[in-house]
Amino acid sequence: MDQTAMEAVIIEHVKQILPQQIEIELTTKLLETGIDSMSFIRLVVLLEEAFNIVIEDEEILLENFTSVETIRNLIRKCLDSKG
């Protein structure tokens, strides 16, 4: 999957968990959008299913979910380690 397609899938899933509809860009600070802890966990599950990956517990850090860019980097890392 190319980077643009990956980013589109991430944005789609982020919009699913937001409490209100707002425009999401690559650098939107997701922690300022009203995402709560339950939504955060839901996002992790959605991303794991969408990309057929496992995000390890030690990777579930706020710093890996601050924007679409940081999520994309985390997913790329998970995909690379998967082989």
C-alpha cells in the first residue's frame, strides 16, 4: 500500500472515532480533537484490523498517535517488522 492510500485509511478511521466531525489533515493534533481513552483504544483496534498488524503494547504511546503522520510511521514500522 502506498503512503497516500495508507494516510487515507488512517484518516477514515480517525474520523470514525471522533466525537464531532472535523477536518483531519496529516498534521492535525489528534489529542486536541476530543479523543478519549476508549476512542483511542478503538482506533488501535481499527488500525490493527485495517492493516492486518499487531501494535505491540509498548508501541501504544500517545507520542505514536499525535497525528496522522505519527500513526502512519508506526504502521509502517509494524508492517516492516512483520516482513
